[in-house]
Amino acid sequence: MADDTQITRGEYLVTIGGCNDCHTSGYFFGKPDMSRFLGGSDVGFEIPGLGVFVGRNITPDKETGIGKWTPEQIVTAIQTGERPDGRILAPIMPWHAFAHLTASDAMAISAFLQSLKPVNNQVPGPFKPGETVSTFMLRIMPPGEVAAAATK
């Protein structure tokens, strides 16, 4: 069981790590819904050739979040990009940077995430290239590409 000091450290790391940005609904519209803090985004990132990825629900909800993950599985996902089901996280997730966290800092993040109020929010996706996307999305384009024209 995590202690208050470890949870406080995890909260600090999640805050400076910007986890709220990609994992909280409303953030990209300038109005984060803090009642659903870290409960999943409403905007996906489109990565050419890979698809569209929406920031997942990382609260301890057992049905729609990471509530069934062990602390070690959370740390593995944060530091190696591999989920318990074997799927590799989207390239937009900065696990390469988080791989440099100390073991105690990575475990503190896990403890903080597990201490949150569970948010029941099933996030759509990931979407493969060509699939219909049901969320707003941010398009990541290589240099020299032309922006998509607005449809009439």
C-alpha cells in the first residue's frame, strides 16, 4: 500500500509530466473537465500511416481505466510503452522520456494513479488508418505536407 508521501510525489510528477494534457477531457479546448481528471481525452492524435490515438483513461476504473493493472504493470507501461495486453502505446506517449525515471519515481506515479477517484469513461480507438474517427483529432504531419482543406 502506498503512503501519502509516495502519492504526493506521484501527483507532483504527473503534474510536471503533463499527463493531464492528453488524458483529461476538455484540455485541448481550453476547459479541462477536472471532474473527469485523467479519465481520458476527447481528442485524438493522428499519426500518418499509424492511425489516430486518443489519450486513454488512466484512472483506477476497473472497466474503462487501469484499475485491473498492477503497480508493476503501470510502471512497465510508463517506462517501456508496453501495456499488460502486449499492445505498444502510441508514439505520442512519451514513454522514452519516462524510461529515465528512477524506480521510486515511476512507482510513485503508479501509486498516485491508483489513488485517484475512478472515472467510468470508455475512450474510443485506437483507430487504424482509414477508419472513421469519432472524436476531434490533432493531425501530425511531416514537413512539406499541405494541410487538409476544409470540406464544404
